[in-house]
Amino acid sequence: SQKIEQNSEALNIQEGKTATLTCNYTNYSPAYLQWYRQDPGRGPVFLLLIRENEKEKRKERLKVTFDTTLKQSLFHITASQPADSATYLCAPPDMNRDDKIIFGKGTRLHILP
Amino acid sequence: KAGVTQTPRYLIKTRGQQVTLSCSPISGHRSVSWYQQTPGQGLQFLFEYFSETQRNKGNFPGRFSGRQFSNSRSEMNVSTLELGDSALYLCASSPGRGSNYGYTFGSGTRLTVV
């Protein structure tokens, strides 16, 4: 069965530095992958969608890469700010139904002032 | 425009009872998906509705059910509640189905079963 792995340990990054979060997937090759941000007690917020034929996607200070050979997506936040502190979720489609989104367990990011 | 609205925000129920949660999607969004979120399991897919039809279903027992109305509003029902059903239930809407759309989530309903 498919597996989505995000670093379960929290990531602490100094303000102003680039934060890089990893999403690894196994046993299949998703056609696309989404990233979401979630704050405590709130629903996730959609950030970016990247397709398998796109190596990289950018939105303001955010950048996502999609390496189908390594079966990995990286999520970068440049010039990080304390307000970027949140949990970030990787969300590819289900291996059997590409119209059904499943979520990794997320990585908690702390930006230290 | 208004976001995805979930009601109620908090709910406390007793084991064995049943509960109905409501979700109003963004106007014009026809797809509604439901997820259960717990600290140990993360976000688990429950089901998805589009044009009043269930299109996808997750691996949950039959006690979990849902429906969608002609105005795209959706409800989910959990019967014979168990302690393990305590979770944050999230509803997400999108304009259509598939890879072209990100989801817009509501703030969720926090269900506590005692």
C-alpha cells in the first residue's frame, strides 16, 4: 500500500533562514501533490499544487519541488518569519483514485525570532 | 466570499448516541469531502460527495455515513458513538473533482465522546 512520510519531529529554524520540509512517498507515483498549512485548532489551508511534469513551483516566499525519481517533494520557505510557524501537510492523491486526496501526518515548523 | 462553514463548532456526546455534523461549502463549490483528524492518525479520509452522489469512501465502519443536498450542503452522521470517535471532523470543498483544485477547509467540528 502507499505510504506518505513527513518528518514527525518538529523543525526549528532561525528567523530569516530558509526552512525545508520533506515529503517522501512509496509504492506509487502520484500525478500531482498538494501542500497545506495548518494552525492549531483550524482546518488546513491550501498553499500549492505541483504536477509530475513540473519540477518546481513558486508562490511568493514558497517553493515546492517534485522529484519523481527520488519519490520526494520538498517544500521551502525562504526568509522565514515567526508567522510561518505551523504544521505543514503534504497531500498526494490516493494510489487507486487520483481524485481522492490523502494527507501525510505533517511536520511542525517553529520559526525562532 | 464566505468560507466553508461547519456547525456545530464543538460537541460533547455520550457513548452509544448518534451525532449529525453539517457543512456548507463555498458558493459554487460542488465537491465536499470529509476528514477525521486525531493526534495519532492525522487526517483520515471519510468520504467525498459531488452532485449529491458519494464518489469516494474511506476505510471507516458503516456507522459513519453522509449525504449531500441539491444546494451542495453536506451532512455526516455517526451512529452508536464510541470513545475512539472523539476527533476533529473537517469538511473541505472544491469547485470540482481531481487534480485541478486545492481544497478549502472549514474550521472543523470538535467532537468529544464521553
